[in-house]
Amino acid sequence: MKKRKSPKRIGWIIALLLVALGFVVPLPYYIEAPGSAVHLSDLIKVDDQKDMNKGSYMLTTVSIRQATPLTYLMRYLPYHEGLTQDELFGTTTSNEEYNNLQKYYMDSSINAAIELAYKTAHKPYTLTYKGIYIMSVLPNSNFEGKLKIGDTVSALDGKTFESSDQFMDYVKQQKVGQKLTVTYQRDGKTDTVTAPLTEMKETKLPGLGISLVEHTTIETEIPVTVKSDQIGGPSAGFMFALQIYTQLTGNDLRKGHEIAGTGTISSDGTIGRIGGIEKKVVAASKEGATIFFAPDDTIDPIIQKNYPNLQSNYKEAVAAANKLETKMTVVPVKNFQDAIDYLKKLN
């Protein structure tokens, strides 16, 4: 005769099963948290050589994991944030599409970093501009269903451009509701589509209703390799440029310091705003950085009016550093030269 399991034992089994499921059942939510500070000497070689000088430059990351019923509670921890699927993926429709976009952002930031570093160091390079790569099409865009993520726009109204800035300046000079003809490449084929321009919600200016990056390729006489590994997004561009420039010139700009930072980079040297900077400050502090470069971005007055509590990345980083009570110095940088000038004064 088999002995029946007691109700108490059954209760414990059910409880343990529920706890186990609480850790593994995925929810349509994500947890964004401090990531890591990655030493760039491990990722970058210039002229087939690693940077062997003392100290290091570090890019900083955030980590994103899909939540489960129990891990979702991590959103209440300091420097952790809960994100919905829409908030994380935006207009992308799958993890794969999101990851592909993050990879393309990274590839584009690497090209921009190489271009700026070589130009600033007066070293030869050849940049080939292919057009504008579409990263997303907004739901209110008149080009929705006509243009797709991954299309490369090569001309507007038959006019070609040499940069995304020229592209956007041309669009801004038009009127809301005015029809615009877009020439684009998809799957190796060229086609055109015409639709009216949309009023952009934040700026009230005319636009196609897309997010974009420059689609370029770059070749250099002095070889440079960047291993981005599993890192995605555009926010490492500035630190990539700093590492490459330092190795190209052969100048020991760090003076042995551990220097972290973040920010997008443009070919003119402008350092752009990024998300999650307070989490990156945490990552840099944990890795032992003594200096943190933060974008000192200027917020558009129209955006500031709509979001009155919005602060520059620099102010956000200072607030996070003060809260952490870290001894790390947060340094504001608007452009690449700001960082170089600061480093030249280090002891």
C-alpha cells in the first residue's frame, strides 16, 4: 500500500514549482541595468598593434534582459528600469530585427570614429558615402509601408548628398504636406517612391518620419580593426575615436589614468546624447574609472518645452556620480577636441 504525500509536502512542491516558473517564464517586459566598462585596448588594433601604454580607455554599456514574474521586481532596485516591449523595440517587430539594428548602429559608429580619428590625426583615409540607411519608419509617416527598415536612400527629388546633415537640411527647407520623391535601394534594386512630408511631433518641422544613419564604408592606409563583439548601438563612437586617435598619434594622452565615457560621434566631432547614462556611470565606477567623459548636449528649446525636466547627459551623469558618492571626475564634452584638450592637461 503506497503512502500518500502529506498536504504540507504537496504545498512545498507547488511553491517550489511556482518559484521556478517565476524565474523562467518570459514576460513582455525588460530590465535595463548597469552593464560593463570594456577596456578598448582589448578591442582595437591600429597598424596591427595593441595599445600598451598604462591606463586605459573604456566604453560603457547597459545590460538588457527579458523579465520574468520574479526578475521583474528588479526594476525597483537602484539604477534599474523596467521597459515595455514597445519602449525597447520601438518600431522594430522582433528581437532579431532589434539586434540587427543595434549591430548596424555599432558598425556606423565605428566608421564615424575611424573617419574622425584619422582626419584629426591627419592620416589618409577614403570614405565612400552610400546614402542614408533607414533604421525605423514611424507609424504616422506617409512613407510607412513604402519604405522599410534596411532601405538605403540615395537621393531626394533627384538630388544626391554627401552627408546625413545635408540630407536633413534639404528636408527641413521643404514644407509640411509637400510631396517628396525618394530614391532608394532594397535587395540590390533601385526604386522611387513619392509621398507628402509629415510634421515632426517634437520639432514641428517637416520630415519623412524615419530615423536614419549614414551608410558609409571607409578604407585606411594604416590598418585599423575594431572588434565590437556582442556590443550594440551607437554610443561607443566617441570612445572608439579617442582610442584610435591616441594610437595613431603615438601620444600618451592618458598619463596612466583609467578613463571611461560614452557618446555618439559625428564626422565633424560633435559628441551626441545617449540613453541610460546614469547606469553607465555606475558601470564605470565599478570598473575603477577615475575620469568619465559625458556628452554636454544642448537640448533643443522646443524639446525642452515639451519635457521641462529633461537635462543634458552631463548633468544626469553628475547627479548619478554624486548619488554614488564616487571619486570619479565627470567631465563635460561637446566635441572631440574638448576631450583632447582636457587630456593634454592631465598630469
